[in-house]
Amino acid sequence: QVQLMESGGGSVQTGGSLRLSCAASGVTTISKRCIGWFRQAPGKEREGVALIYTDGGSTLYINSVKGRFTIGQDNGPNMVYLQMNSLKPEDTAMYYCAATQFAIGCSWPPSNFAAWGQGTQVAVSS
């Protein structure tokens, strides 16, 4: 079973950058899974931010982060990152990494994802 751990959150000013990392364990490889970054701000529902299918690297982004955020796989076999540039106060949230079960493709609903990390906090001040 996949276990996920996020790191890299913090506090930045508007226009700043952060790089979040998601480390997967419990499996030999995260190949042929969808790995997603989600976020949840206080009083709001959890929303998908970026998805990557690890076999081939196809990606999806929500409109509000296109051109600012990049999801990708690190050199390590079980690492996925989220590079966040030009951060805005509305990006402030707890960010979670999630993984589907093996051979499940990418789609936005959180119910599509079987494993979740504990989250890492991102705060952007104006």
C-alpha cells in the first residue's frame, strides 16, 4: 500500500515561489498511477490543483494555476514535485499529495484517489 509524505510548504510573499515534494513509500514504484496535488483552504472544499500520470507523464491543471504551477517527477523513482511560481494570496491552503491505485488514470474527483498524505501548509501574504 502506498504511503505519501509531503514537504516543502512555507510562508512567502505574493509573487514568490515554493517547491512541494511528495515522497511515496510502501511500493517499489509509483509507475502507472495518477499522482495529484490537492489543496484545501479554511471553509472551502478540497480541490484538485495538478495531476500527473506517471506512465508517460501527461498532466492536467486547474485554470487558476496554469502557467504558474508545474507538476513533475523528480529523479528519484517515487518522487513527485509541484513547482509553484508567481504565488498569490488565494493559493494559501493546506496542500495534499494523493495517489490512485495501480493502473487507474487521472480524473479530478478526490474519490478517485486511494492514498493521501498528511498535507503541508502554504501561506502567501500580500
